[in-house]
Amino acid sequence: MTDPIVNDADQASESERTTLTIAYVLHVVGPFTAFLLNLAGVILNHIKAAETRNHYIRSHHVWMLRTFWWTLLWSVLCWPLCLVVVGFFGLAIVGLWWIYRVVRGLINFAERRPMPI
């Protein structure tokens, strides 16, 4: 029998919050490392989202996973369009969207609020 999912930010263990902080740091620093740290962050998110029973923690991991995969998809689609200049605008929009998602996640994490998933 599996444990029920807990829906309270105050019941998140300190190690779960520390792991989530590390994941956010990996995603924030990732663009400065040719996105290599983003790969480490997404692996960490996949592992921890599957094993946590806390809705608050899981919602943040799922938020970061969706941010990563959607950003990757739209970036891959925009790169060929760079040949006709319109891709640069697409990449700028994707970059702004990524910044919004990371900042919103960090704000909700700091305020101990779950992310909408």
C-alpha cells in the first residue's frame, strides 16, 4: 500500500526543501553552463517527483519539469526558424517565458505555496 499524498507545506521535511532548493539553483545557473546543469536539475526533478508524498514539494518538481521540457521543445522548434530571423523572436519569447516560470516558482517556494499543476 502506498502512502497518501500529504497536502501541507509545513510537513515537508528539511531534506526535501534542501533538495528542491538545489534543483532550483541548478535550473537558474544552467543557462550559464550551456544548459548542462539544467540536465542535472531535470534528472533530480524526475527522481524526486516520483518519490515524494508531499503535494507541495511534488508540485514544484513537476513545475520545473514542465518548464524544462516545454522550453526545450519550443527552443528546438525555433532554432531552424533563425535562418529567416523570426526564430530569434521566438527564442526571445521562450527565454522570457522560462524566466517567468523560474521566478514564479522561486517566489511560491519562498512563500511555501504549491505550484498549480
